[in-house]
Amino acid sequence: MTYMLDRLSVGTKIIILIIIGLVIIAGIVLGFLYLRQEPEPEPPAPVVDETQPPPREPITTEPQKPLIQLPEMTEQEKSAEELQNLARVFAERYGSFSNQGGFQNIDDVKTLVTEDMKDWLEQKKQESMEKYPINDAYFGVTTSAPISKVESFTEDKAMIIVTTQRRETKNGETTNYNQDIKIEFTKQDGKWLISGAYWQ
């Protein structure tokens, strides 16, 4: 090999050296580029749209547990509940009044009572107006009736006890107290009416 190189001319030797140098340089450049090659980018993470509702859970095919069925109320139980509601309404209206209001509460409850009870209520109104004239200092009572219970119940008679909370204002002083009232119902022509009211 050395003998063959010695026989080449100087120009040929230079060309061969240039070619070898170019090959070496090309190899270095290619190796450098290979090492600097950037890795492939990872696929972007999925974008979550927070304005959209979350995916629905798969519908299960398991049978639902049956709802507990409460026994239906009897007609007597329905009537007793209605009478308790009516008794509370009566207790609040009948038990709330003032002398300066002319004891208007008496007139407000007359549609709920029997004819005999209307006469009794009118007498109570006259007595109250004489005892606490409208021109006197303010006297009034406010009544709420949160609790009631059935004391007795038959086909045409019932007694409901209502527990009331009362606020009385008299001579500028206010007093709070609880008071029960017994309300008697009588059934007339298929309609329940109040036939008596007794503060306890």
C-alpha cells in the first residue's frame, strides 16, 4: 500500500487526503446532529371541559327496594285530624283580642259554631266590652295554638284539647303564659260545629 501511494503524484495525494478529510468531517457532523436530535414530543394531555357535566354513571339493573307503604287513614282518623286543625284555628282567633279592636275576634269565629254557641259568644262580647271599654287603656291578648290532641271522639260528638301560648298586655305590662282550652264539637246535618269552649 505504501508503495502504491509513493507512485502517486503529489496532486493525486492531495485530492485523496481532501476526500478522506471530507469523509471524516461529514461523519463528525452527522454524529453531532444525531446526538442533538430532539425526542418526539409526547401527545398532549386530554383537555377537560369543566363546564360540562360529569359522565353519568352506568344505569344499574338492580331492582329498587319498594317504598314503605303507610296504612291509609280511616274516615274517623281523617275527621279527628280535621277537627284538631279547626280547633287550633278557633283557639287562636277566639283567644286573640283587644278592647281597642272592639273584641272583633268574637265575630270572626261565629261561622264555626252552633246557633246556641253564637248567642253565648255575643253575651261574652258584651261583657268584655263593658269590662274593658274601648276608651280605656289598652288591654289585649295574642294567642297561638301549636299543640292539640283528641280527648274523645264519637259519631256526633268530639272534644279537642288545645294547648295555647298567650301574651297578655295590660296597664303597660306584658305577661306570657300557657293555657289549655277544651273545645267541644257537635255534628249537625253532617257538619261539625263548635258547641262549647272552656279555658282551663
